[in-house]
Amino acid sequence: MAMALTGRADAAVTTAMEAALLTGDLGSNWDTRAALLWTLIILERFDSVRAALPPMIDSARSDGSARGLIAVYSSLGC
């Protein structure tokens, strides 16, 4: 988010992707996932968010993670 707010949008997107937002390698760290999703939303990378949400929703549901559901569903309406 700091990169996005300081005019380094491309670096922010690259960092978010390298942090494995789309691959699910973040495990149950929903706070990090939510921050990455919102960074991409602020940067208007909606296709990336749309691609990331379905597997994240499945993961949150299968784990029974209320925190995960909040993270993904708060991003879903954007």
C-alpha cells in the first residue's frame, strides 16, 4: 500500500503478485490477503482481484474462517 500511495503503482502490483495473492501461498494469513486485495482495488487492477477472489472464497469457506470470509466479501463488491 505504501508503494501505491507514493506513486509506485507498478511496483505495488508486482509486489502483491509476488506475495502469492493469486497462488494461495499465504495460508491463513487473511490480514495480508485483505491488504493485498485492497491495494489492487485502489490501483484499479479489478481483473486481478476478480481472478483471486473465487479460490480465496473457497479457501475461507473450507477452513471455516470468519476472518477470511470478511476479507474476501469486503472486496467482492468493488
